[in-house]
Amino acid sequence: MDERDGPGEGARPGAVVWRNRALTLFDRVSVPVAVCDVYGAVLLANPAMAAECGTSPGRLRGRDVLELFRPRESVQVERIAEALRLRHRSRYQVSVRWRAPGGGERLGELTADPVSDTVEETPALLVMLRVLDEPAPRTAVAPARVTPVEARILALLAGGATTARAARETGLTPDGVTYHLRRLSTRWDAANRTELVARAYALGVLAAGVWPPSPVGGE
């Protein structure tokens, strides 16, 4: 994830450890998940959520989740807004549609759970996306072209590998791994490695919903 605020000076070491573990799990879970403020602005998003938008988690920060995923019925949103105003803490569901990275329209359901440390505190929203349809076949879009080595490097990065480990696993030097990553970043206009992994999922190079990450079709 990108640019998270660090713990406060008085934070207990145990709490910091569990927070870091939770953030690691948040990043690695295959279900698209985001944390939004009460107005729907994205505070955090995991790579799976970013992949549905064809971008990186950091670039989703501050975006309105209901602009990214458009409600199919406005009355659902109005009911949720009223419930949150009254501080109700139920689970809310919204049927949504959005434009997939490949250009087709997708349908799904957003589930929002208010979460906070105290009842009096204004809650944040833990938002999960359930995809109700499969992506349309990529007939109009040329498939992403990567070599087996590039696909393997991307899978290793998606699993959290460093450049040094990716080099060991592929039999390359660290400079060799960096060379492949630079070529991919230029080809896909990716600003950093997180965005590069998100693009790999969006373009169908990495298999969605699989852990550890793997290229489509296996290695």
C-alpha cells in the first residue's frame, strides 16, 4: 500500500505489530477491499480493488467510491446516507456497475460496514466489492505481451519478493530484473512497482484470486 501514516509515539509495540499484520493481509487478500470515510472518499485500497479500476492503490486515495462504482439505483444511496446520519451501524449493500480496464461494463455489489473504535466516533466504511459477472472476452483488445521471464518476475513482485529474491528465483542478476521491470513500466506507463502489479492483473497477465500469485496458464 502507499504512504500510510505511521503509528503515534505512544502506540504500544504489540498494537503496532498487529496493525502491520492486518495491513499485510489487507494487501494480499484477493477480494477487492477499500476503507472509505463516511462520505465515501477512499482512504485505503488493496491491489485487488485497484485492479478493477486499472490503476494502483495510491491513485485511488481521495476518489469517491460511488464515482468509481456507479450505483444502479439512487434510492439505495439515499437510504444509506440517512442511516449513517442517524449513526445506524447496519451492513449496507449497493448494486453497482463500472467500466473494466478492458473497456467492457461490469456488474457487482458493494457491501459497506461502518467501523470505529467507539460508538460515539464517526465511523469509517469498510467496503468490499463482489463481482456478479465475468469480464467480457478480450476480443477487441490485444492481449498483453510478456515473456515467461517477465511474467515470473511480475508474479514474484505481486507476492512481495524483493529485487534480490526475484533475481535468485529467475536466475537473473538484480540489474537484469530491474531491466525487465523498466521495460514493462515503459510499455504499460506504470509509475511504480505497485502500479505495475495492478496493471498485470488488469491485463490478464496474472491470475486473479490465486495465492501465491501466478501467471495466467501457470509458469
